[in-house]
Amino acid sequence: MTDGSARLSYEAVVPANSEATLHLPAVSADSVREGRSPLARVDGVRCLGHTDGVASYRLPSGSYRLTSRLR
């Protein structure tokens, strides 16, 4: 972390024919990423919002390697 910000790394697996709601601490919904892309831009993912430092998403089945900026 060369910019001095704290980051969280998280891996999630949603089984086939399922969906999940994910809540992650983050400075904003846009700061949660799957690889280099904002998570909300990943096919099938729906951003549910950001409240009190927590970003929420609806995830379709699949594997995710996520990072979120905490400050």
C-alpha cells in the first residue's frame, strides 16, 4: 500500500444456482474491486448501497477475489 490507505482482501464463493448478499467495510461502494474493476461493474452484481462505512452487494454464483479501501 504505497498510498498509505488500509485495504481489506476477501475471497468469496457463491455456489451454483445461488446468490448471496455481501456486506464489506469500505470507504465507498466504488472502492470495492474485483481485480481492477469496481465490483458493481461485474456482470450480474448489483450494488445495494453504502451506509455507515459498509458497502452491500447482491452477488450471483461464482468466485470473487475482492479488495476494499478502508480509509
